[in-house]
Amino acid sequence: MAEPRAFVLVLLLLFLLLSPEPQQGPLGYRQYELSSDIAHQQEALHVLSSSEYEDFDPVQGRWLNLTGVREHDAFAWTELPLVQQRSQEQIQHALGENSLEKLTKPPDASIPLFRNITGYVRGDWVRSKLEEGFDRSPEEKLEEDQAPLPEFSRNVTGSEGKVRFRFKEQFDDGSDLQRGQTIPVTAHMAIQDDNSYGDGWELTLHGVHFADFGGVLLTTTSDKFSGIFTLPHFAWSDYTFQRAKQMLNQTLRDTIREEKTKANPSLNPWTSNPDSDGDNPSKTPDCEFLVYLQQYPISTDVGQNGLVLQDSVFLQSIETDLRFPRGMPKPIVPKVRMSMLAFSPDCRFVVESKGPPDYVPQDGNHLEGSKMEIILKQAKQYSLIFAVVLGLQLILSMRQMKDASTPSTRSRISFYTIASLAMGDGLACLTFLTLAVFLDPIWLVSMVTAFLAFLSVSFFGMRFLMDIWSVQAPERRRQQAQDARNTANAQSTGQSQSQGSNEPGQNAQPAPVITSVGADTLPLPITARQATNLGATPIILPPDQDEAPGQIGEAGGATTARTPTARQEFGALYVRFCLLLLFISFLSINATSWPTTLRSAYSNLLAFAYLSFWCPQIYRNILRNCRKALRWEFVIGQSILRLAPILYFYAVPENVPFVENDIRAASILVGWIWIQIVVLACQEIVGPRFFVREGWAPPAYDYHPIIREDEEGATMPIGFTQATEGPDSPTAKRSDEAGSKGRCIFDCAICMQDIEVPMVAADGSAIDTGAMSIGSGLLARRAYMMTPCRHIFHTPCLEGWMRYRLQCPICRETLPPL
């Protein structure tokens, strides 16, 4: 088959399109299960509606007829009073000495708090001292009862870690900002320790937000714990119990009614599993959570432009303007700050946020974050900034493509350097497409940024890569042919030596082939010792008479194998590029579930590999002994523009994806990218092989040789007017200057100006010591270029000529590439 890869791709697409949907079991059983769950939910709601605050008191032996709060369920509810007391201490520290009165009656004065807490908060947690008096762990109890379950999922066993909350309050209009309202809230919680994977254990909690004093009460709900129906009994007082009960009676009834009318209702609308509509499908039980949070009042010293947050009324106006922008001037919106206390009644552990008064603010300041409106605004701003960065990258790429418009200039550029840059643009395109799909508020900005990234990688990056690949295709074919000839010669030499053959010329190397793009064997420097003529005449081909592919065989005969064209080769390479891009994307998505250490190592390694895009260009400069492959504005600009987004994640504390900062890794990445730039600069000034030992790189012609005095008349450079023997001829100038300053003056045939060339005495010492010192001598040699045919020119003149034609301007001899 001619294209097996295309056939495999078609089969894969057909498999994905024709694969049947996963079966969900018999329809009758599904309906029965839904009816049973709805009946159970209605019964639990009836128990909640008919219960009072003191009906649930495990210390006094009073229990409820609900799952998880019955006496035989073996939950650690006897420790609940200690947990509530610790939560009240956090409220008192946040609101002041008389703050506990707000738990028993409506507050007399308003507190400057956010009424809408939709957004993110995150921080560190530590083990609470309340655990010291707790009973056995659930694993020990299961082991004593000979239960088959060895451990619980979501069981936090570490001593400290990180926690993150994403709040979402459900409202229909702006009435939620009214003072004293109890608001239903849903929170997505991610808690991790040293033993967790990825972001840790993720769960969804439901509860209430007491907007007047900033308290939040959340719980999980599952088959073994009716958390949302028992939540008011976990409140601090009878007053907060009645408020939570009144709110839940209405919201739970509405949810059950909505589930009855749905075409595809969920088994548990209040499930704690973020990725399913039911409980954990595995046999391992989940630890249940009961979470108390308390919001800290907003400070009054965060104003700007003369505006300060004086009271809750002004703060409410800011919140209203955030949700429904009216263009009013407002100060910098402060952060949301909360304390946390999380209690697991079945797994018997308590963790709390790290902060005052137990810890100094430098060690931890509880949970801090921003409102969702601020986060989305920052996401839009940074997406626009990244779009500008992509636009600048496009401008630099177009200028570089225009500068490298000839085969000579394209042959100097490393294919893999441009491919690395295109790979980064491809990853950016996929990232912003994903953001556009999942985040509706920033859909437009994300699509614009993704389009610019797609434009950069598809139209400009791939076009530039195709041009470079096409120009460098003859070089690759010649290299393959040279390798084949070397292998054949090595085999024939070995056979000849084994037969004892000593015929002259038996081991002679094949003649070099020099073309307009390159040479199989580059000529030696003009000052090098001449090789002995063994009778092999070099074959010089004109620029338009390169050897056709497939004409060189192992023994010099023609082969029948058909060599693919450059376009066909690039097509196969394009497929590999796309597959590699998808592989890195899927691997990066999968890496989000890895342990923290492994995920951090992967991120650092990926960033380091991406920011090594100048290494292939350094290697190509060494291999071809060439300079000035890329414009310096392209090198500096691309380095800064591609480093900036990575530094945003590594060094900016309040970045949008909430990535932990790593200043040390950021410093290493910055140092690495600038080391590459310094090496490129030294290659252009000192020489492409200034740090490479002789013999480590293939031989290459040196266009800046040291000219020796004893070579005059033999292999000295031929001036453009050397044939003129008058008093003003270059020969006369050369004779006059050689005796006084140790320099010769020639004529440049391109600009028709004089060239001043330093000379070296016959014994190897410089005639003009000041002129031929280490620094000045190197710069003096860079001022001229001498071709293999012994014609000399100014360096800028010949480099400009060789951008369009690899022929000597005087004698039309083929020149080795720069």
C-alpha cells in the first residue's frame, strides 16, 4: 500500500465515529432506581422539616433517622461540639470580641464583607490539635470488624498540605446582595498532602452562606451520609439552624421537583464526586467532610484615587458594579480571606487553615483569593497580552523569512530551531482553544489568541519549515550518499587488506563534489599544507547540474531505488509534527494527575526543552562553520517573547491558573536562554567553532585565513588589479606597505575599495605586533574574506554576494557555503 499511515488514520477515525455509546443498563431498572432515590430524598426532607435544633445531640444520646447520623453508623459525632467550639473561636478572631452575638440574633451593624463569594480561595492547612482526643481511625475499626475494605478514599493522612476552594452561589438577580440573607452555595474543594496525586482529592460540597456575618457551612452527601439534609443541625446556634433550615426546605424541594421533570435526572443531585452524578463507583468508601469557613472583614486601607472602603454599603455597590458593570470609578477590589475548619466524622480527622493567631502571617494567612469577576477580568487581560506577544512573534518571523529569501541563507538556518518555535505555537493554540470551550466569558479573547497561534504555526511556521527543508534536501541526500560510499570503501578496503593487495591507489578516497549548496568534502584552508596529488581529479559541477538522486550506488553504479522528493519528505515530517504535538498535549493533560514532585519535574523539563530552541542553530553553525544565520532582532525578540509567558507562571504570585511559583527554576530558565544567546554572539564574533576542539567537527573551509609573508607570489591573494604593474597598482601598494607596517592592500572587486590585510612573518611571528594581537588580530581577520580561488573581498561585500550566488564574483568558481 502506498500510504499506510493514511489508511491507519482513516481506520482510527471510523472507529471513533462508529463506536457505540456505553450502555447504562436496562431502562426499567434505571427508572426504579430513580424513583427509589427520589422517595428517599422526600423522606429525608420530611425529617428535616419536622426536626428542631436540639433533636440531634450525640452527647445526650439523641439521634436522627437519617443515614450517617444514626447511632449505629459509628460516625464520630461525639466530637462535634469540640469542632463547633473551635469554629466559634475562628469567628471570634475574625470579627472581634462580641462576634458570637451574631450567631444568636441579627447583627446590629453591618460588617464590610462580600455578600457574593463566587470565586477562588487557597492556602495551606495543618492538622488540628482536636485530633489528640479522637477515637480510632476507620481503617483500625474495619480491621477489627474483619471488613474487606483496607482503606478509605479521600483520607488525608499528611501533617500539612494545600487546599483550594471554588465557590459558586446560585442567584437569579441582584437581590442576593441584600443584607442578612442566607444564600445557597456550592463549593469545589481540592485538598492535597505529600501522599496525594495531582491536585489531591477533589470533592464537591453543598451548603449555606450566612452573608451578614460571613460564615459558610458546607457538607458532602452520599449514600452513607445524608449531609445536605442534616446540615442545619451542624450550625452554631438555634438561630443559624432556623435560617439554614428555612433556606434548605425551599431549595431542596425545588431540586427534587426539578429532578422529577427532567428527561435524564441524576441519582444524587448533591453528590460529592465532581465527575459523576452518583457516589464513588468503586468499592472503596469516601471520607465525608463537614467544613466551616469564616470570611474576614475587608480592610479599609486598600483604596486608590482617594476612594476608601468605609462601610458595607460602599462595598455592596462595588459588588453590584462587578456583576453588572456601570462604568463607575472604583478602587482596587480587595481579596477574599477566609479561615477554614474541615472535619471528617467517619475518617476521624480535623484539619484547619494555617494562619493567625496560631501562626504568624509570614508562615500562613489562612485562605486568600479573588472574586470570579476579577479572575475573569485578569484572564481576559492576560489573553490579550498573549495575543499581542503572538502578533509580535509573527512580525519577527515574517521579517526573518523575508531576510532568508535565498537558498544560501536558508541553508544556514537550523530546521529544528524553527520546528521548536512552531511546536510552542501549536501548544498555545490547543491551550486557548480548550479555554474557549470551557470558559464562556473569555470565549472571544481565547479564540482570537488561538487563531493567531494557529496562523503562526500553520501559515508561517510550516511555510518557513518547508522552504528550509526543500533547500537542505540536496545536502541530506549528498550526506546519505557520502555515508554509503564511505561504507562501501571501508568494506572494499577490508577485503583488499585481507587479500594482501598492495596496489597503488587502492585506498584512495573518492573525489569531492562541490555544488552551489555545499560540498561532500569541503576544501582545506588556503594556508594549509597541500595534499599529494594521487591522480583523482575533483569534479566541479555547475550550480544547476547537481547529481540527480539515486545516481550514486554503493560501487559507483546506478541504483533503481526512487528517492522521494522534498515535498513528500516534508509531508511525512508534517504528520510526525502533528502527532508529536498531540502526544505532548495529552501527556501534559495526564501529568495534572501525577504526584506533585513528578508533575513539577515534568513541567520544568518541558519548559527547559522548549527554551533550548537555539541549541540546534548552535550545532548547525558548528557543523557548517557558518555565521549570521538569523537576524539578531529575531534572536533577541523571540527569546524575550517566548520567555515572558513562562515567567508569568513561574514568578507572578497571583497568576490566573494558580500555579505555584518557583523562582529558582525561573532563574535557571532565564540563565539558560541567555547562555544560548551569548554562544550565538560569540560564534558570530569569534567564530562558529571557537569552543570546539580540532577534529570534533567535520572539516570546513576558513574564509578568514592568516596570510603569511613567505607565501607571496605563490598562494597569496590575487588582487582585482594585480595584473597592472604601474606605480599605483595593488602590487606596488603591497610592496610599499609590507616593509613598514606588515600589511598589504588589495582591491575588492565588489565595492572597488581598498582592503587592508595584516601579514604574518615567515617565522610565524606577527610583523605588526599591535595589529596582530589576540583581540585586534581576530577582528582584523574578520574584515576580509578569501575564497579558495585566492580572491579576496571585504567581508560584508562577499557575504552579501553569497546570499544570492555561491560563485566567485571574478572567476565564477563555485564557493563553499558559509
